[in-house]
Amino acid sequence: MIETDTLVIGAGLAGLTVARQLSERAGKVVVIEKSRSAGGRLSTRRSDAGHFDHGAQYLTSRTPGFSTLLDQLSQNGDLAQWNPEGKDSTHSWWVGQPGMSAIGKTLAKKLDVTYQTRATHIAKQEQTYQVHTQAIDGEGPVFRASRIVVAVPALQAVPLLEPLDPVFTDLRKASMAPCWSAMLVFDQPLKGINDLTRGQDADILALIARNGSKPKRSGETFVMHATPQWSRTHLETDRDVVRSAMLQAMRQQTGLAHHLPDPIHFEVHRWLYALVDKPLNRPFLSNRDDTLFACGDWCIGGRAEAAYQSGEALADHIMSL
């Protein structure tokens, strides 16, 4: 049995934000994360052929708290500006370096995080909660805490929280769209296309990004994201079919057609909960006695900054109790 004051389930940006702020002023905090590393969709896929930011492509900031965090990461060398050909915004675009995953790794450095451990059940026991987990090699440890923060996509939080309190039925009001992500490497420079190309709603591809144009990257590496509509329609489609359709869409949407060479490396990843489709329009959810909480970007909106805002608001609330 591992005991703590607060257990945070999920080490994405929202969970890391809550954990960092509470660990400084609100007792012992432990984080569990089902993946091998922190950061959630601030993710980098590594391969012998190249590295790819196959989740979030960049960060922007509009609020003081998140701007301060990005300034700190920039000063530490974990973040740099990206100004690709085809940039279609006046806001600064920030990327982790050498990959987007550097952001989560840095934010998790001073935290007590147990990786590859998935929460399966939360049980109330008098004034505390017991959280049962599954590890990659079997049953995981049991955690006991007086306060639980679930910082995962809303539908993943439902089976953990809804049986404990009907207030968490509201989790079902938020929805997220899936995204097929493709990672490609070419053995020659692709001429005649921008570093970033946006698609239209009717297209297969929402975004084509030259990953190698980002700071501290190399090689002719590309990341493509399919549109939410196409991804939802092809959620269970065979991966070979997805690869073929996305490559053909790249030929069409870049205008290169048959001049686009075959990639020397090509893989796809399916994000089930990639984009906020319908936010909850509340900064977080909590039960009546402020012992169970849920937070994430799905509370507020579609930018990574929304995950930070949700985590920040929840941490402020807990520290005010």
C-alpha cells in the first residue's frame, strides 16, 4: 500500500500542472501514468529513421500563467520558437526541443511519478480512497489517498468516478474527437511545399507539417494529421488502408501528385482522444466534499493551454480549502 495526501491519475499537461502546484504547498503528491513517459499528447515518437512530434505540433499562450511557464521552459532550453513557412498565425509558436516530449519530461522531473501503471478502480474507505492499478506485468500497487485527481480524457474518467458520485455524470457532456497521425521520412528534400500546410474540412488531411523544420530536428521528416471527421469515420479501418489513403491525400493536397516520392519510413498512430470537440465549459469537476476531482483540456477548450488552465484552476481551488 502506497499512501499519499493527493493521488493524481494522468501525467498529461493538466495532471502535471496540478501535481507541481500542489506538491509545493499542499502535502505529499503522487502521480500515476499508464504510458512510459509524461506529457500526454505533448509526445515524440522515436525511430531509427527519425523522430516525430506526432501529437501536439506547437504551443501558444494567451494567459499569464501559461506564458510564465513557457518563458521558464524557454530560458531552460526546453522550448524554442518555430516559424515555419506557411505559418498562419500572429501568435508565437513554441515547440519542445529536441522534441515535444521534452516539455513533459521537464515538468515531471521533481515529481513522484509511477509510469506504466493504469488506475482500474477507486474504492471509498471511510475518509480515504483506495486506488487499484494494473501494471504492464500484472497487478499493480494499491494507493491510498485522501484526495484523488483524475486528469485523463473525460470518457476515460467516467468508469473511475461516476460510480462514486453522480456529479461525475457530467463527464459525459464533454466530447473529444479522434485523430489518425502519420509519420513519414523521405530520402530527398520535398520542394515546392511549405513547412506547414492546412487542409479544408472536406479534405482527408487537416495538417501536413515538416517536422524537420523545427529547432534541433534534422532530416526530411513529416507529420500529418487527418481531419476529425475522416478519423472518426475510419476509426477501425485497417492501418495499411489508412496509410494508403493518407499518402494519396498528401499527393493531392500538396499538389505534388506523382512527383511525391515514396517515403522510406511510414507509420501511423491512432489518437482516440485527440481534440476537444465539445468542452464542458467549467474549469474542473469536483464532488461535494472536495475529495474527488476531474480536470483536463476537455473542461475548457481545444488548445494545450486549456489543459494548463484547468490544472491551474483546480490546484488553486484545492489550496483554498
